[in-house]
Amino acid sequence: MCGIAGFIDPRGQVRDPREKLASMALQLAHRGPDDSGVWWEESRRVGFAHRRLSIIDLSSAGHQPMPSASDRFMLIFNGEIYNAEELRKELDPQRRIAWRGKSDTEVMLAAFEKWGVIDATQKFSGMFAFALFDFQTETLHLGRDHVGKKPLYYGSIGRSFVFASELKAMRALTDGPMDIDRGALGEFLRLGYVPGSQCIHPNLRKLQAGSVASMSLACAAVGGEASVKKYWDARELSKAAAESPLVADDELLVTQMQTQLERAVSRRMISDVPLGAFLSGGVDSALISAIMSRASHAPIKTFTIGFSDGSYDESDRASATAKALGTNHTVVKLTQSDALAVVPRLGEIYDEPFADSSQIPTLLLSAMARLEVTVALSGDGADELLGGYDRYVTTPMLLAFFRRCPRSLRGVIAKSLSFALSTGKPVDGLQAILPKSLRWTRLSDKLERLVSVLANQSSSEYYRILASIGGNVDRLVIGSSDLRQLTEDEAWPADIDSLVERMMHLDFASYLVDDILVKVDRASMSVGLEVRSPFLDREFVEWAWQLPMHAKIRGGHGKWISYQLANRLIPGGFTTQPKMGFAVPIASWLRGDLRDWAEDLLDARRLSREGFLDPQETRRRWDAFLKGRNDERHLIWALLMFQSWLAKSRG
């Protein structure tokens, strides 16, 4: 795993370009602590900066920037190509190439030489972001993996065309604060992340998953736009797969999943450094750990973060799984002081405003694992592919209710729930009388969303509400217009199965890429840990989309097929458990030990001076939250994460 950056400076406005590249590399040192490299081509005014985390071929033969054998290309690359050895054999069936080493970077260069940029990139199976300069065509190509595991920003700063793994590297080319895109800020407050190709800074954007962006020197010289081409389209492929689902009995489908997942895990266990696995209390990480254990001659290392608050803790479940699998298991209980010590650093670590509060335990888990391993496997991606989120199960029930319930009655129910949430006591009382096995995690949050859903009939608006962390955020951003955007303009399907599939596809293309994968990438890379996700293997993804819905959701539970496979592979079986995720008690922290920190960031005079958040509306929301009149913990956290990020980015 690595960090990459660079720029084209066609008008010679960047002074001391080599020093600037070195500064960009230094800003990414956490992503690659083992080696660094800078390349500058004075005649063409183009340069690359690279930081390396050595995983495969630890020798100098893997040093980057790396030229191709013919000297046509120069490459820097962040990630891993899991099918590199297969491609090496395809490229060199007669073993006539004098390879310099074992690195996948060298294989990529040979692939570009033989097949061209797009065709070669289509063949790569892995997680990657790369920058490739073609001396022959005088064109810079930027590529990102199929799913979007590895980040890549690009755009213009002054008259230069720039790119980098993280925004902080780009700031090395600026003399002062970068502008803020108020539309992107509004979307961040609505979702908790900046979505799609948007960036918090105008004139910059994120390269989308499955895409290659190309910029010629001639185009850069006149300030033109990079051309972007999709080589792998998740939406189109998922649509096609859903139209021709696999036809097989349950036993065969489970066997197919085992074969697909074993292949994906095996590819990700190739490493020249120590590796282990994240193990939560859920079925996804349990499956990965089980398959790793079966493939390993020695007990694998597994890692879990526990919480002192039992309503958020899954460490006992994880420990039981570890015991059944015989792993070398490490559990660290997360104390409130541990978590709170991390909070002031989040704005710097996440580089762009980011407000999924599970970023805190993810960061601490990564730091703990890095003490013993350099690579960790995770269960990310299974929820979106195999129906793991509650909304996939509750949607059919809610839609059936909507179709029977008069709109006037829905309004009465919504008002009653809204009143209950404003006091909190009825919700707390309901939780207290329910058996522990029937209690919902974060019940008030779920009921708050239900209030919004009850007032809407549109399927697209229904999904938009479920995907949002804050209600109406338009009044919060100074100078913004109406920020409401439907997810899609086209009509949504009427039948429930198709609607749930659409939600899963959208979550895969948006929430997974811009929230889950960002959370894990920034947390793990901040400590120099590589995290690999077998469920996001390209072949597994394409197979999973073909699964019929009844293999994913059955009997009121998601990931049905995952539990069937877990019962095969884990001694003693694996029972269906309520999904807890990596939530933290952020509301109590904000009303308690984090209150002074939050008050400083949301001070009305500070907000007026900065000019982005409306002081009156922000303070109204914050004061209502403190008094328990709303439970907008996620929106409040987003406001604080923006303020914290703003301070770090301009400090």
C-alpha cells in the first residue's frame, strides 16, 4: 500500500518542482513509511511523487516511480494486484522476459506495454490507484480499481493539473487556504461524506471507481478537462446480473459461495510481511477468519475492539468465534478516554470532511493490529452484496404498510413518534421492558428515520431519507441554494424485490465507496496498515450479483447464504445475531466529556468569522440536541467534523 501524487506544470509556474514533489510525498508518508521516490521530467514539466509500504518484493526492485522496460511509460501505483502472477504467466508464457523482481508494479507496466491502458486495467484484479505517463503520446493516465478501494483525487490548482491519494498532498502546491464548495458541504451534512465525484474543494474531484482519466500535455497547456472512461460499470453489470440470476438449489449456491470466497481469500493471503484478520462479532469477518484458518498451517492472528458499554460490545461473540477457529486472538477494550483522545486528530486523518463515528473504533483497531501485522483482511462489502442492512429487510414490511394505511393515519403516527422522540422517555421505557434479545440497537435513530419515511410515498425519496443522516440541511450552509437531490431521476421499480435490489446496487456504488471504504482506508493508512477485502474481489462481486434474492434475504434476515456457509465452516455453527456494527455512544459523549470541545467548534462568533455555517441555525440545532429536544447526533457529529477538518486544513 502506498501514497501517490504528482502534477503537470505546462506553464512553468511551480517553483522548485522537485522540492514540491518531495513535499507532496512527505504529506503521504503515513501511507508508505518504507520508501519514497520522486521523478521530474523537466522538458515536459511533469512529475511524480511516491511513498511505499512494502508488501510484495521488499527489495529495491519494487522501488517507484518505475519505468517500463522500453522506457515508454513511467508508473506510480498504490495498492495490490492479486492476479499479478497469473498475468505474469500470460505476458511471458515462454519465460523470455528478464523481470527485475517480483513486484506487481512491474507486471502492470508490462501489461500496459502489451495491451494498452484500458484493456490492461480491465484485466487487473485488485485494489489500486495508479498514475501512468506515456512518453510516446505525452499523456498522463490516472486509474482507479473496479470497486473504489483506493482513493485518487485530481483537478487543477492554479494552472497546474494535479493528482494525489489524499488532499493534504495537493496543499503543498498552494500558498493559502483552498476554497470550499458549498454544494459539496451541503451534501456532506446530508450524508456524512462527500459523495461521488464531488470534492470539498472546487476545481478538484474524485476519480470514480472503475474509471481511467487521461490528460495530454497539450490539453493541460490550455487548461482543458481530463477525459474519463469507464472500464467497469458496477451499475450496468449489477443490472445485467439481476436479469439472469443463478438457478441452483440452496446447497449448490452455498458451495459456489465457498469456492468463490476461498479463491478470493487465498489471493489476499499472499504477502511477504505478517498478516491477520479483523474479527468482529458478525458473520462476515467470521467467514473470512474461518477460511484463512483452513488455509493456514499455523493459527492466524485475529483482532477485535471491545466496548465497556455492553449495548455496543460484540467482543464476546468475536472471542467465541476465535476460540472455535483456534485463532491467536487479541481483544482490546475501548475506553472512553481512548476514544476521546483520538477525536481531535480525525479532521487531519480523514483529510476531507467525514462523519461516520465508527471511524473512531476503526482507527483504534487498525493501530492495535499494526503492532503485530502489516496486512489485515476484513469483511467489508458483504452487507451491500448479500443483503446485510436492516433496511433491506424492513423495506418490504414498510411498503406493505404504506399501501394499506391511509395517508392521514400515517401523519398521526408520525406526529406521535416525533413527540416520543422529543422527550426520549417513551423510547427508553420501551427498551427497558423488552427482553434483551428483542431490543433494537439505536432504536431512537431508527424511529427518527421512520417519522420521515411516513411522510413520503416516493420510492426514490424513501431511499434518500434512509441514506441521509440529517433532515433539512439547506438552512445550515450560508449561501447555499436548495440542496435536495434525488438519487435518480428515473422511475423506481414497483415490485419490492426489484426495489430492494436497486437499494443494494446504490449502496454498493455510493455508501460503500464513499463511506465504508474511505473510513477503512484513512484509518488503516494512518498507521501504515494494509486492509484487504475478499468480499470485494471482482469475481466474487460479479457472482454475488447473480444470486437470487431469496438466497440473500429469507425468514426476516439478511445474508441468509452467509449464515449457511458459516454453519459449514465454523465448529459449533454460527447463529443469526442482530447487526451492531461499530457504533459508539456519540450522543452521550457530546453531552458529556466532548461538550467543551464541541462548544468551541460551534461558537457563534467563530462560525460568523468563518462564514460557512449559519450561526443561528447551527446553534439552534446544537442547543436542542443538548436539551434532548432532538436526537440529531449524526448531523451534529457532521457539523463538528466539518469544523474540525476546516481548522486542520487551514492551520
